[in-house]
Amino acid sequence: MIEFKNVCKKYENGTEALKDVSLKIDDGEFVFIVGASGAGKSTLMKLILGEERPTSGTVVVNGYDLGSIKHRKLPQYRRSLGVVFQDFRLIPGMTVYENVAFALRVIGVSNRDIRRRVPYILGLVGLSGKAKDYPEHLSGGEQQRVALGRALVNNPALLIADEPTGNIDPELSYEIVDLLSEINRCGTTIVMVTHEHELVSQFNKRVITIDHGNLVADDSDWRSQ
């Protein structure tokens, strides 16, 4: 669950990135966050990830108050999240299998559990036949699937996808959102940030629109607008 209550974020240079934003995303939802460049989407994500703190108001995610959370508690909090970025952030010297397994190794998961979990996740994202390949030999869409698999391997309750279709071909964007929808149907909460209105219009999901730091629309069906 994500809840923003009267959240403002003002940077030291005077920029008001978010202005009195209140919203609630329940467990199991699929929500698009849309808005133009500079609208405040990135700040919203940084607050959810605990990379920034609100200037005022409260941000609570998965039971953690991110305005007052102690720095030493942040790694524990972030393990409850899966995050997919626009630029994939794969490790070039590791195979597909190793890139996904790495997310488990850093939190001390046993080799036996890694051997059980990683093949399942690769199957889920359609990469079972690519386990031994390196990122440089994959298409952009396949690299994004690896990044998605790595975000899912720890079985997070909440998956944040920050412009996950920004660096792949338009036709592959629909495949990625279809895959996210399938993951959502299995119970994972999905929050996807995007500026691609045409893509959003193809899916019957809740859409939250940010403009100049303000939440200007919150609609359960983009196509009805």
C-alpha cells in the first residue's frame, strides 16, 4: 500500500516539485503515473523509493513512514520493493541467469534457493532459453525482461516500473505492459511511470496524472476521458 497525505517537496533551489499531493494505492492495484517531463513524476518515485524525503506531509509505503525512517532501515524497506528502470542497469559481465541471481545473492539467499527461484522467474518473463546469454547479445526488449525478472525474483509485494518502455521499440512496449499486467493478476501491486499516453490508452487501468507538481486527475479508466 502507498499513501501520500498532503505531500509537498521543495528543493533547495526553490523548485516546488510536488504541491500538496494526496493519493492512495491499495495492494493489488495496477496504476499508471503519467505526466510530461518535469511534471513531478521522478520526485514522486524518489519519495516512494526513499531517495528523497517530503518537505511536508507524510509518505507511507508497505507500512514504512518514509518521512521519518532511519537510514539503517532503508535497505530492509527496499527489499519489499522491486524496481525496473528505463536504462535496464544490467551488469555486462554477467549472464542473464547471473544478473537475476545477483539480486538474491546480495541479500544472502542460499545457492539452493537461487537455483530453484531463478529458472522459475526466467520462465515467467519468457527468457528460459536465454539464461546463458550476456546482455550485449540481447535485444532491448529482452534486456528489459531481464531487468523485470531481477526486480521480481525476491517476490516483492510492490513493483515500481520507472519509464520501463522508454528505451525499447513501441511494439515491444505493449508486450512489457502485458507482462506487467500478468504479474499484477498474480497479486503484485504495479506502479508504472510513463509519459506515453498512447500506450496507457490501450490498457484499462487506473491513471494518475501529475502536472507541474499537482495531482490533476485520478481516473480508473483513461479511455473514458
